[in-house]
Amino acid sequence: VCLVGALVSLFLVYTTDPGILRLYNNNHNKCSRRDRSLDRLVHKLQDEYKQALEELGSTSKTTTDKPLCHTCHIVRPYRSKHCRIAKSCVLLFDHYCPFVGNTVGLYNYFYFYMVLVWITVGLIVLATVSFIYLSRVRSSSSTTSAAPYWTVLLPSVWTFVFVVASGGLCLYHTQLIGMNLTTNEHANWRRYSYLMSSSSSSNNNGQHVVQYKNPYKQPGGFFGNIHSRCIPGPHSYELPNHNEHDHQHHHYNGRRSNGSTGSSSTSSSSGTSSSSSDRDPLMKEV
């Protein structure tokens, strides 16, 4: 059952569009509702991109409060990122996984997570059955050759090693889902001003401390965050209205990122520092 579940989930995560922001030039009658929705969204983002460039050209400003992707020629939605492998921006970009052969994003993250769950459960069952069998063979009074024992023991040890690896990855993504974070956001949260608290604080040395705060954290807590991540939609990446005004004015001001994007999110100065408890958003939230 676990093998079938893992194979089905692997097929789905490989074949499902993660939410690539590109134009679908095929006949709209043959496109799915999701493709037509993405097509309309891309047209809207392209118009906003042109408008942002016109505003920069008509004023003395050198930066814009909108995250621009100069490769895709769009205004990138919140939580999206340009994938160098897919060569396009991806909604709710999580990461590119070479093991599944696809970018993990808005629409296929749930299938990726289920791959981890099925593999972890299957390996746990296999390791448990193997060690139970070995303990019974070991305690058996009947004469048993050493060859069958070692042929089961060695694969069992390797299975246990893979259980630790896959189980750790599964627990990590379970924690990310519970906090409504992506892998990209967790690793690079200081680059995104919408993940920083608008309130300022200082440490004992008088230096400004960057504090983490997730505006996408759902009112329903853990289960609300599960719904947001595993049942995708615009609510998964659109910034809540009550926070948008507080963050948009300083979003992507400052330093530049790679050549495919516009301005990045956070400008650092010599007076900015963080304590050890603020380095990881999974550890502390204001």
C-alpha cells in the first residue's frame, strides 16, 4: 500500500504544474480552468510590470516597492520566486527537487509531502518487521544457518538509515506546513520584508534586531495552516489586507538579488544584528 501510494504521489508531483507563471497560448477551450486562471494572472502581472517601469521612467526614483522579475517581465506575487531550472517564476515556490524531477510549488506541494509520508511510513513498517523477524530468529532454539540472518540484518540496517533521513525530512516539512512557511522562506526569511515585524526592537548593545512574524499564519492555528498549504489557491500567497499596507511600502527596497529579479527585500546596515533566538523562524515569532 505504501509503495503504491508513494508511486502515485511521485507521478502526481512530477506531472502537476507547480504554478509556473507563463502564458498558455493554446486554445483556451482545451486548457483547464487552472491554466486559464494562470493565463489571466500572468496578463495582469505583465501589465503591472509595464506600469511599474513607466513609473520609474517618469520619476526620479531608482527603486520600486514592487518585486519585479526582469526575465519573466512580470511583477512577482508574494511568496513566488524565479526558478532557474524551470526558467520561470513559480507561485508559492518551495524548492526544486531533482529526485522528483520538478519544481515544488503551489499546486504540487501536497503531492511532494505525501511522497515523504508514504516513503517514511513504508520504511518504518519494513524496518519494524525486519527487526521483529531477526529477534525471533536469534532467540529460536532451532539450528539456523548464519547466511539468512545476515542477509536480512544488513538490509535492515540500511532501511533504518533511510528511515532517519526520510523521517527527518518529513518532520521538517510537517513543521513548515504547521507554520505556513515554504522551504525558501525558511532559508531566506530575512530577504522578505513581509516576514519581518513592523515593530522595532533593540538588543542590549542598542543595535536593531530583526524579528520574524508570519502574516500568513492562519487563525485556525496548525489545522488552518494545513488547509492553506495543502488546499492551494490565491489565499495561499496573497498578502492579507490588514498587513499589506504595513509591508508594501518597504518591500524589495535596497539590495539587488540575482539578474532575473528586480530589487530584493531587505537592506542591511552596520547597525543591524540579530540574537541567536531570532535566526530561525521555527524557533521564535513575535
